[in-house]
Amino acid sequence: MAITTIVDAGPLIGWFNAADQWHAWSVSVLSGRRGPLHTTEIVLGEACWQLGGNTQVAHALLDLVRKRALVLARIWPEHLADTQRAMLKYTNMDAADASLAILAEQAPKALLVTIDRRHFEPYRAARKRPLKLALPA
């Protein structure tokens, strides 16, 4: 299955939390994408935690995984060393963000949906290519 959309925790949180400042933007961007969305397990855990842990809204997010509308890409342990290299090179990037950057390198045509301009705009993939990002204005 080709990966066309990769999603960070911020837009997932915004999509499910109507009170979030990025709610309207997240709904607009994510509902307009075709095919399943992709993320990593660490990002899913971050989003569930931010949505309150064992809450109805976190379960709604988990239901997307069960329905395969949100697919967990398993890049670890195979690409863990790449993730660590990214974290060492981009010192403000945590493991969750680095996992998405590496996933985006594995799927160079995919759009990475994030609210985190500071962590992803500076990142350069192979051959100095910037990531293909969807960011709020």
C-alpha cells in the first residue's frame, strides 16, 4: 500500500479535539486526503496521551487504527539507527518527530501533515531534499 499522507500528533489532536486551536485546520486538511493516513506508534501514543489517555476521544482515534483509516507504519527497529542519526543532527527533534521524518524519507511522495514548522522545515532528506509538508498558514 502506497503511503500518501503521514500525520503528526498535532493534527491528530486537532482533528479530534474541537477546543484545540488547530481543530478547523486539521479537519480541513485531513478530511480532504484520500486513502488511509499513516503515522508511527510513538506518534499515536503521544496523540492519545494529549487527548487525555483513556478517554472517549482517545478511543475514537484508536478506532481509526482498528478500521485501518489510520495505519501504523512500523519503522522500528529496522530504521531506529536512522531515527537516532536524525535526532543527533537535528537536536530539537524528538523520537516521535524523527520517526515521521524517517517515514517521510521512505515515502518521498507522501505529504507530512504537521503543525510543527520548527522541527520539520529544517529537515533535509537524502540528496538535501526538503520534506513535503502541509503546515497551517
